[in-house]
Amino acid sequence: MKRRVALSLAQVRAISPGQFVRVTLPEPVWLPDGNLATSVIVGRQPEGLVAYANVCRHRPFPLDLEGAPLLAPDGRHLLCQSHGAMYRPSDGRCVEGPCEGEALFVARLVPEGEGVAIEL
């Protein structure tokens, strides 16, 4: 079942270029691989906003386990704090780590009023 959460224009504008933020879903969502997502991560890339289920593809833990930063120390990749998997922010593809070649599940971004809705 799809879940939807809205971000206001102010919330969207607050996401700086290269930054990712966690957005909690109103209810957990079953992903195609059988794991549950309780949040999504939304980031601003040069091509616009992107959003992914906040679940590592190696093991079903949030990338920002226990409140850790979403970006790797290099500032160029998303980092799973539990397993060290590194993902390209532009497409969610794992470029290093135990799930190399797999990709985060994409959340759909839909215009809603002046803001955006995230569907997963």
C-alpha cells in the first residue's frame, strides 16, 4: 500500500543543495523486497529533488541509524552507518559496499499545492 507525506514550500526550500533530510512516513510501507520503510530521505541535487526509501539494500536498517548523518565524510555519497554502503545521491545506486550495484527504492515526488508530496 502506498503512503503519502506532504512537504510545504518552506520545507522544500529548506533543503539546501547537496543536503538530504529524513521525512517520517505516517505509517510504515512494505517495499518490493519485503522490508518495511518508516521514513524516506529527500535531497536536492543539481537536477532537482530526489527521494528514496530510507532503507539500506544490504540489510533493512535506516541509512541514518541512530541519528547519524546521511552523507559520507566525502560529502558526495549517501552512507549507510550500519554497513558502510555508499550510494550515489543522483540515482541511489550503491557504488561501494556489500550491496554494490543495487539501488535504493525511489520515492515518487508529486507536486502538491506550492509544495510536494512524497509517495512510497
